[in-house]
Amino acid sequence: SGDSYAAGYYSYLWSEVLDADAFNAFEETGDVFDPAVAKRLRDNIYAAGGARDPAEAYNAFRGRMPSVDPLLRKRGLSKQVVRTVVEATRAHVGSRDMTLAQWVELALSKVPSS
């Protein structure tokens, strides 16, 4: 059903958010093999398994909750691009007269040129 597909897709996308944000912890140090970050990841995420609340475990590893920003950067997007596309979508939800090509053209027209 559509609901189970949406739930599965959301879970998959959320795992991408966690992956990109966790990898960003290594990038922030300038060393993607930083031993201190690797130890925090092992101790707080991998070793914890299911014995610890996932949000608490991630917060212990990263010092904060996950951010979508690293995933957006990885995909070549910015918060502004996402925001303008979402706003364009909201403005035209329910407009059955629009083709996909017209919607894409409208969404792209709302994105500031870089």
C-alpha cells in the first residue's frame, strides 16, 4: 500500500540523514579517520545497540541531534532551494491542471540563481 511505501521511504531517507551527519563529524575534524570521533561513534552508537534510546545515543555521539544540512550539501542543495521548492509546491497543491513539466519549471523559477 502507499502508506507502507511512504513509511519505508521515510525510514530510508532518515538513515541517509544520520549517515551524512555522522560522516560530517569526521569531516569537521579534517581527518575522516579521526580516532577520537571513531571511538565516540563506537562507544555511543555501535556498542550501545538497542540498550539505549536512539536519540540519547546519537546526542551522546554528536553532542546534538542530527542535522539535515550535511545531506542537503551532499545532494547539492541548500536550505533556501528546498524552502523555495516546498513553497512552490504548497502554492499549487491540488492544481490538477499542471503537468509535471510545468510544476518543475515553476519550482525552478523560484530557485535563486547561484
